[in-house]
Amino acid sequence: MNGLDTTLAALADPTRRAILARLARGEATVTQLCAPFPISQPAISRHLRVLEEAGLIVRRVDGQRRPCRLAPDALGELDAYLAMLRKGMERSYERLDQLLAANPSRKERP
Amino acid sequence: MSKLTLRTEGDTVVVVTRRFAAPPAEVFRAHTEPALLQQWCLGPDGWTMPVCVCEPRPGGKMRYEWANADGAGFSLTGEFVEVDAPHRTVHIERMHLPDPTPDNRIETTFAADGDGTLLTMRMQLPDAATRAMMLSTGMEHGMEDGYQRLDRRWAR
């Protein structure tokens, strides 16, 4: 898989998205991340591994704990791709407006 | 004039609407005739569409290839599922970057709206994550900025 595929696969899970949403508010330990979810700590740890391998989160060592935080520019590639699509649509429709306005048959209408 | 709107349905659908100042037959043509698509469906400035295949009939193919002066390029391929000219099309499409993105099913309707056309694209995205990310980039705000610039130009 390329980077974009890996990112999308990692995001294609509601628990992992909820974890990212929590980390958007700041660093958290595995115990803290487990609290809102009715699933086991090992299951949360598996989700964290997927997110880490996709480059979406980073972990540091703090004694026995390995707190997680969002990786800087985690969604950069996806963001660039989507921004290209968005800007592309804007510009395309502007051109279509001009093309439709320039259609000679339109100018004959009252 | 109402410009682009964007709303969600359920977990995986995005609905985009845009009004055009031309009747449905002309807007439909502009979306299905290669010679017209090549004039407007170009994305950001600096891109051209050297290859455009569009066969608006059930089972017909679409293939759009874009290129820029830097030698970069990407393409879109798809297949029409239903075509009711000039009112409605349903097609499946995917981008090649160069790896293909998951299939996206798009229903497009061209409805008469006064002396213009209301275009509605109902996009069935592959999963909630793709849609969430698409929306989280502020897609609708960026589009609105573009259309407001266009409105100002027309107001002159």
C-alpha cells in the first residue's frame, strides 16, 4: 500500500478515529485512551499500533508508560490530495460558467 | 444566485449542488462531450486534459487524463451505469494517483431551475473515514470562496 492507502485504511475504523479525536486535544496514556471505550486495553493497543504504523501518532517512553500524541503533519498527504480535488472543482466550475456564458445560443435568448 | 452547497447524508454520502445560468441540455452536454469537458474540467490552473473519453450510455467508459507542464499527471476512469439525457446519470469512478482510489458511485441530476440548471451530485464514498477527511479539510468553505470571487466578477 502507498502512504495514502495506509492512511485511509488506518482511518477506516470508528474506534481509531475516536482515538485520534481524543489525541487532537492533547497527549494521552493508553489507560486514558481506554476509558471511553467498552473494549479491552490489548484491543486499544492494537489500534494504537495501526495508527503508529500509519504515521498518524507517535509515542514516547515515560517510565512504564508510553503516552501517545498526534504525529505532526499526520494527514499531510491526504490533506494535499483533498485540497487538490477541492481547488480543482472550484476552478473547473468557474470555467464551466464562462463556457456556458459564451455559448452563442444563449446570447440569442431574451 | 445560489452557488455551491455541500451536505452529508448518513455516514458515507456527500451531496453537492451548484446552479448554472444555462438550461439542463447545455449543462448536460458540458458534462458529457469530450471537446467541452476538455475546456473546463481541468482542476487547478496550469493543467490540461490531453485524453478525454466519455461515452454517456449504460456501460460506456470514461477516461480523463490530466497533465501539467512539469510532466505530472493523474487520471480518472469510470463506467456509466444509467444515462437519461439530459436529466440524470449514474456512474462509478476512481482516481489513479497512480494507485486507484476506492470506487466512488456518483448520481448526477440536471434539473431545470428557472432559466438555469440545478446540478446535484450525490457521491457515495467508500467509507466514513474517506468522507470525514474530505469534509474536515473545509471543502465547502474553499469552494464557496471560489464562487464568491466568481460572483464578484459577474457583478461588475
